[in-house]
Amino acid sequence: MIYQRFIPEGWNQEEIKYSIKDLKNASDNNITLSGKITNIDRKHNAYVDLGNSIKGIIPYNELGEILKGNNYIQFKVDKVDESQKICNLSRKKVKDESLFWVINELSEGDVVNGIVRNIKPYGAFVEIGGGSTGLLYINDISVSRMKSPEEKLKIGQKIKVKIKEIDKENKKFYLSYKDMLGSWEENIKDIKEGSIVQGIAKEYTKNKDGIFIELKPNLVGLCEYNSDIKYGQNVNVKVKKIIPEKKKIKLSIVSEN
């Protein structure tokens, strides 16, 4: 685990009350603070309760993206109006700093904490710190086949991910979750030939001559085709043969009768 300069927004959901002194110090020393959005106006400006009757305002152009209320965010303090107890804040500056950290300081293979922010049919978007979000393709969620990333992930879920690829030219990065679920060798250790285990039916093979069975989140075997077995169904299977050199497991359906 590497030192994570930026944490995902909302990883620690504590509501901190800042003093004017705290906020001036943050402004003078470029310190990143965190808080909770309490309101968004019609122009998409965000308002943050900083505590001690101090209001923070993040103009839309300093927000970085359209957000909803009740989101925990990180920000810089641009200006403190002590007499009015109002502070101008910038989330965008934090996001720019965190993206620089990802592109220039992280390396492929590094492991970081993340929070699932959005899910699409092709994958999930995971924020790994300061608002910087990478793409986790569906094929990098698990070795097990799935119809939707929602089978494994949900929005707001905290996960550990590995940096799979950093595209410095386009300032994008891609992640892997399945690399955090253990290797084939690690997952197969407690599964023995002849044993009966429970799995989850996944997709048929292309020629419908077999069914992939998920034994663990990152371990899949293959059993004979059975038209009565449906996607997502829990099934009991017998481990017929384990082929380590090919990382394959042959299974057979166990009758419930």
C-alpha cells in the first residue's frame, strides 16, 4: 500500500467546525479542507457549512462538475471575509492537484482506496482522491462473467483498486478491481477435487456446450450445459478436475434429488 496523498471525498464523513483562524491558515498555506455541501442554487453554486456560523461558497466554475447536495467534498480556501463570516472556496483546485498526483506520482501497479461514483453498462467510475475519477472496465471487475457491473459493485461502495494504466497524454487513468480479489492459485487453495461446493451460474459458453459457474468472486469453473439452469441461479456442483497449468476447473451439476 502506497502513501495516498489524496483520499476519496467522503471517505471520512466527519463534519468539522472551522474557526476563522483555521480558514485563514488554510488559505495562507494552501491546505486542503473537507466539508459537506448543504445546498446547490439554480446557478449550480454550492454552499458548505463550515461551522461556527461561517458559510462557504463554491462558485460553479470552481466546483469542477455539477454536484448534488449532501455530498462530502474537499476544497481550498480562496478568500476569507471575516466581517461577513463568508469564505470563497474552490473544489476545482483540489481536483487539479489530485489529478497531477495521479498522472505524475502514481505508477501502474500501485494500490489505492477508492469509492464507486457511477456505474455504466461498460464499467464503473471510481474516485481515488480529491475528486479524480478513473474508469474500471467491466472486464477488470472480476474474472467471472457478468451482465452488469451492478452485480459486484454499488454506488458509494468503498473498495481497493490497482492502477492498471495511466494515459498521461489525455490525463486519464484506468483501474483494476479483480487484481485485488486474489490470484487463481490463492482462490483454489481450499477447493479439492471430488468436493461439492456452491456456485452461481453465469453465462453459457458461445456454443452452449457448457455453463460458467462462479465459485468465488475471482474464481470460475465450467460445467456441462443444462437448459434448466438460469443466469444468477445458485447451484451445487462437484469439482471433477482441477488443471493448474491451464487455470481451469471442470465441474458437474449435483442433482438436488
